[in-house]
Amino acid sequence: MPLSAAAIVEAAHRLLLDYGLQDVSMRRLAGELGVRPGALYYHVPSKQQLLADVAHRILAPLADPPGTVGVEELMRRFRATVLPIRDGADLMLIAFGLNSGLPPVPALRRGLERLGLASGQAHERAQIVMHFALGAVAAEQNAALLHPTPEATDRETTDRETPNREATGPETTRGAALYDEGLRLLMPTAD
């Protein structure tokens, strides 16, 4: 396969899923692709932009959800998409720092406008909701790393034994409940 931006993003995505964010280095990525690290920069301007492109690839299904998906459900899907990925929240924090308009932000803004917010208010509320969602998912993932449950430890062992399998990630009932309550408090109510 010829070297291209799409091939580089795909390989970086695989490295993220298999080994975590800290192992997505340009040197390792070049080794995976059988090229010198400098060759990557012909197709991607920086490692940060590469990570943002990986995040966009992961979040692409949230770019244009069906019209029946409400804003709270959209944000639950965001959590469900990011949480299972090892270091997924850390990746998203980097990506949203570079581009605050990544999915699901445009769909979230449209949904907030449908709920009656003016365009400027919808934009501001979408940014607030994304800051909450990013922080909540990051806190949940980091707490799971610091205090793994026996089930999470078993999954990590299985994941190491089958490196091509996507990590199942930390899922806690308490994390989901807190996340849902935060969404409820941040979302406008229908009049």
C-alpha cells in the first residue's frame, strides 16, 4: 500500500487501539509502515494534527446522526465511543484543543438549535457540553486506571493476549449515572 495520509491515520489508529496513546510515536508509526519517520511529515504536518485526524476518524459516526437522535443521546454515544478506547479521552482532549468543531459538535449545535437556542447560544452551550463530556470521560478513564476493578484487570490481560482486539475499556455504572446527570443539568429543557 502506498504511503498516504489515510494510511498513516489508519496505522496510528491501530497503534492507539493496540498499545495506547503513549506508543503512538512517529518513529514507531514509521516502523509499522516500513518508512523513515521523515517520510510521514510529507503527508501529515505534525504529530498533533495526526492525533486530531485519528480522533476525527473515531468520531466520524457522530458527525451526522439520524434526525431522531436527541442531544443527550448524541452525547451518550460520544461517551460510548470514546470510553472503550485506551487513552481515548486523552486523545480527544488533544484533538478538541486543536479543533473545537470535531464531531459531535456540529450535530450537537444543530440539536440545541432545534430545542430553541439561538445560533450563538447553541454554539456556546455545545462548547460547554463538550468540555463537560471530555472532562467526565477523562476522569472516568483515569479513575479506572488508578483503581481497576477485577473485571477491568481481566479484560486488560485478555487484551494483551489478543493485541488486535479493541480494548473494552472501563465502564462503570456510577460513571454513567454521573455523566447522565451532568448532561441533564447542561441541556435546555423543552418548554
